[in-house]
Amino acid sequence: MKQKISWLFLTYIKWAAKLQLLKNQPTVIGITGSAGKTSTQHAVVATLLPEFRLKYTYNANSEHTLVIYKDANDTIGTHGTFNQNVPSDREGFTLWTDSKGGKIYITDQKSPVNRSNDPSDDDNTVGYSKDVEFTQTDTGAGYDTLMLNPNDTIDLNLDNISSITKNIEEITMEDSSTTGDKLTIDVQDILDMTDDNNQLFIKGDNNDMVELDDSEGSWSKADSDQSGYDMYTGSNGTTLYIDTDIDNVVL
């Protein structure tokens, strides 16, 4: 019975995907192989983002993958046998696997806020490169990301783009570089470039730097309500979440 339900579910997903392909007529790039897929994906995304609107998967190595965000007091019941002692390839997640290659990633972290439950709302990624002119961008509804080109070392003051950038929920500086990027942010930038929730997430690593500019209002560090992020509140009611891997924050 389980196998039949699983087959029906996957058949429906494949059918829905085909409908989307027929509707949008995208160019599809598939990356396969036993090693180097993620690095290759990052290179392709960095190359195409300045000129094209992209959607891409994240850690999607298995057709049977489920991600569960739960509270610390929640219990997960299973039917069948799962190996619960597998080293996880996603930081902050426990990995369970089954004999058919299925994966379940489980975490006590809160799911990133502002993600839309409306299937008509697109989650978009737009790119920023230091040598390409950044044009006016409004990503609309959904959970939208501004990605700094991982092949560049970028020093970006958001004052330079916040007035022409709307409805961004996340900025990511994550890459394999050892030189790192720098973001300078003031409280008005968040008000200008985010949606009505006035919240912005910054992702990066210990090579990156975030400078909190107080020229437009003050910043205060607060107890974070998002696991894996430090939380800062602006005097204008904005909220900034900074990846805890970014240990160079100038306040």
C-alpha cells in the first residue's frame, strides 16, 4: 500500500511539473554526476544570474527527499525502517534514510519566515555582480533572494541599490571563496527593499562581513527567534537576521 501511495504521489508531482514546463517554456539545465554537482551549479548560477531569471534546486540529490521543520517538543512517528545514524550533509539537520534511497532531513530550526503558501507566488533569485549594472528589480510575492556573485569579491553598500530593489527577503553571500564579501546596511535599506514584514535575512560564512550603519537610525541586538541567526532590530521597526557563521559584524 505504501509503495502504491508513493508511486501515485510521485506521478502527480511529475504531471504537475510537466504542466509548469508547458506553461512557462523554460530552458532546463540538468547537472549530474557522482561529485562536483553543487560547485558546478554555483558556477552556472553565477554566470547566468546577471542576465537571466533563474530557479534552481538546493541539495536536491534525491527524488524522494522530505524536509521537516519541527518544534523541540514534537515527535515524529514512522512506518517502516529508517537508518537514523547517517551523517547529514546539511548543517543543522538530522538525516534519516531508507533502503530505497529516500531521505528525510529533520531540524528543530524554524522554517524561514515570509515563505508564501500560495502556489501562484514565485520564489525568485536575482543576482548582483560588481561589474554588471544592477537594474530596477521588484520580485513581487514569494520568498525572494538577492545572490551576490560567488565568483566576485563584493563590497556592497545597500544604499546603492535599496531604492531600486523591492520585496527581497534574503541576501546570500555564501560561496567557496576565502576572501569573503562585505555588506553595509542601514535601517532604511531594509524598509526600502523588503516587503511589508520589514525583515531581511543575511546568509554567509566566516569570511564575510556585515557593517551596520547607524546614519539612518539606530540598531539594537536582540534575542533571536530564528535558530542559526543573530537578530538586530532597527529604530524604525525593521528586523535583520544575520547568519551566525558571519562572525564579523560591525555595530
